[in-house]
Amino acid sequence: MKRHMVLSLAVLLAPGLAAQQRDTVAQRGDSAEAGRLRTQIEDKFRGRVQEELKLSPDQVTKLRATQERYNGRRRTVMQQQLERRRALEDQMQPGIAANSDSVRKLMDGIQTGRAEMLRIEQDQDREMAGYLTPVQRARYQQMRERFMQRIGEMRMERRETRGMRPGMRPGMVPRPGVRGGRRRGI
């Protein structure tokens, strides 16, 4: 069961890779595959939640609708945040003068994104309060937090096995002593 969960979580990492290289035709096909795999993982997580929280069929239906609604919003904000962080990294390259106005706008956008993520969490919790007990909501939050931590760990492990450091993107070559590496062809 644990091995199956680890394999399932590894598949969840595919959307990030597909998003990073979405400009090619082949990657567009991978994005569709990543979406399908994400749906499978979310379904398995919902099944586990249903089992552990002992949800009624009505609660299962309502929770599924809530998750679908908020996961879509969450993914949109996460993608925007990723793009802002990449743009900020590009601005902050060693030896290249950063554009202060661009950096300020990107930092403001990152703060706005964090606030939006908090709003999404609060809105989702408020909606779930209408059909889950406080204990079920708390357990759900714990399960979701552990799930997200594990995804983060797996992303780090994947980067390490590929020789990438945090903050690096595909196409960057690791350089000793330099955070993030350097882009090829530049």
C-alpha cells in the first residue's frame, strides 16, 4: 500500500515537468497525460479520505465537488506563483543588474499569490464546515498536509537524482558554488 502511494505520488510530479516544457507539441501531449494522472491520484486520495474519515455518500459527493472547485483555483495560483518566481530568478542573476520596478512588481505578485492561497484554504474550509464535522475537517487537513509534504519531498528527491538543485529549471547546468546553475546557450 505504501509503495503504491509512493508510486502514485511520483506521478503527481509529472504536471510540473510538463508545465516547464509545454512549448513543444510532444509536451502538449504529456500535459494531457499529466492531467489524467493527476485526476487518478486525486481520486485515490479522495478514496483514502472517504475510508479514514468514514464519510457518508452525501459527504463524499459534497467533498468531491469542493475539492474539484478549489483544486482548480489552487493549481492556477500555483502556476502563477511558479512563473513569478522564475521571472524573479531571471531578474536576480549574479552579475546582471536587476530592474527594480520589475522586481517590485514580482515581489508584490508573490505576496498577492500567497494571500490568494490562504483565501482559497479558508474558503474551502468554510465550505467543508457545512457538511463535515470539526473532527473530520481537522483529520482531512492533516491528511492533506502530509500528502503535500510527501509530494514536496518527492520533488526534492527527483531534483537530486537528476542533479538539479532547488530553483533550477530544465536546461540549466549545475555549477559548483552557484545557486541555481546557469542556463545553456547563454
